[in-house]
Amino acid sequence: MSGFVRVAPLCRTPVGIEAFDYAVPDGCSFAPGDLLRVPLRASRVEAVVLETLTHSPFAEKARLLPPDPPLTRLGGEWVQLLRWVSARTFQSGPSVAKAWLRLLPKKLAPWTTLVPKRGPRGMLATHWLAHPEQALIEHVR
């Protein structure tokens, strides 16, 4: 074990608890602003690293992080902005981070693509999608 990280999960947390400490496995290093997937309760959730620690007051309870690389690196300035906004708006850090980093839902609503029929020469054919992310998903497919 090579230290600890304090993270703010992107989910609801108990009142008064905004961060959790996790043990870092050997060979891994994380920096403030890294977006990780951490074990929390019975599932895994996204979390932002707030700070790195050499010692933790919760060392005996700290869970070991998986050795996965960060999903992305947001940077230390992002964490400073998160703390500033949460202090000025009286919102918890996890609430602000979740609002900023909204992810696509785990289950997308079923959708269909309408293929326009050819009209008379000079007519403009269009089709509408119910959700904006459908165009991106359709393009990827």
C-alpha cells in the first residue's frame, strides 16, 4: 500500500460526510482531480480525488482501490473550484461535482430512427430524434 486518497463520490452521501478515504495499491499513483471508479457500499461509483494523503485517520477501515487507471484527469484547479463553489453555495462537494459531471443514464430509453421518404424534387426531408444523445449513438453505430 502506497498511501491514501480522499475522494468525493458522485452520489448522495450521508449528511456531514463529503469524502471517503481509500488505500492506494502499490504501483499506482493518483493526483487531485483524477476521476476514478471506487467501491462504495455494494457497487462502484465515480469519484473525484480531492487530495492524496500519506496517513489517514481511517486507515484500518479504508478499502483498497482497484489498480485501474483514472477515467480522466481534471486537475487540481478543478478541485479548488469545486471547493470554492460548494463553500459559496452551501452545497456539498459531491452534490456540486455530480451536477458538473452528469453522466449518461445507465439505461437509455428505447428509440427508433425514422428514415425519410423521397419527396418531389426540391423538397427538404428531415427526421427528428426524441433525445439529442441519440444522434451521437446513431453516428457511432
